[in-house]
Amino acid sequence: MDFIHPTANEYVTHYSNATPAYLKDMYAATLTNHPHAHLQSSWNQGGFLAFISKLIQPKYIIEIGTFTGFSSLCLAEGLQASGELHTIELRAADAETAMAYFKASPKSAQLFQHIGDAKSIIPTLPHLFDLAFIDADKTGYIEYYELLLPLMRPNGIIIADNVLFHGEVLEPTPTGKSAKAIQAFNDHLLKDISTEKVMLTIRDGLTLIRKK
């Protein structure tokens, strides 16, 4: 969901071109057909993920929350030729949709889908990661972050989505379960001296976190 004014979002999208053009059809299909299409990263947010990935040129990427695969394929844009992207999705139906798009991707051999609870799957992965993206259930953000930190290389980047949570965290006392969880996550990050972070007002808020 967009927190920033829709006209501003339309403006920045018009003046941006980092999102892979070949993803247009899959992006539109999710918006048209999925009952929870608002969970998909926006078109320009996908461009931001692709841009960051190209800057980092990661060998290993981990994503928590695949949905239908748009953000995964954007993140994969900067993968090294021998690199891998591991993405975790709890819902089997969405994972199946994403896998169909992955198979049609030019980077299909580098994309690995895991279905199930990320808290159980993350510790089983064999790599140190250069780039991570957290966009799953908000009540799990702190635990996902703590599980990821030991698996990140020094200077590795974690990107956390929805850190403004529709503006609800701006209230003196957030009341919704997810809003309270995001506020707790933001406070948790602020206290963590092992990382540095910058919060950006992109769509519903993104925080970039660098492991020192």
C-alpha cells in the first residue's frame, strides 16, 4: 500500500526507468487477478530494488516473502553470474505462481524457492548473504532480522519494507497488531549498534540496514 501521496508516486515513476521492462506483464497480472494485490511491491519500488542490487552486485541474496515473485526478479537483476537468490514464501499458492515466473526468467537457474516458515528455513541456508529483503508478516520482523544478521557478510545490506506501515506508526500510540510490531522493529533497529541504517519514504517506507 502506498503511504506517499499518489500523485507524487506517479511523478517519480514517470521519471524513473530502473524497473526491468520484461516484468510489466507479470506485474499487471498480479494487480488484476490477485485478491491481495496491494502486497506486491510498487513498480518503482521494484526499480529501486533492482538498482540497489546492481550497485551491490551480490553473489547471494535472501528474500523473506516472495508473494508472486515481482520483487524477487527485481532483486535478481544484479546477481553475479555464479550467484543465487533464495526466496521464502509461506503460502504455497503464491509460491507456485512465483515459480512459474521464475522458470520463464533469464536467471531461472539462479533462483531457489523455499516454501514454509521462514523462521525454520533461514537457519538451514548454507550461504553468507550480501543482500536481504524482508517483506513478510510484520510480527516476525524482529526475529527475521536477528536470524539474518549472523548470515550477512560485513557491509551486507538488509532492506526492510513497510516500516511506515500506512502511516500508523506516526500515531502517538499505534493500535493495530502489525503497526505495533513495526514500531517495535523500528525501535529495535535504532538500538542496535552492530548496524547502521537509513529510513526512506519510498512507498510505505523502506529501511536500508548495513552490517558493520
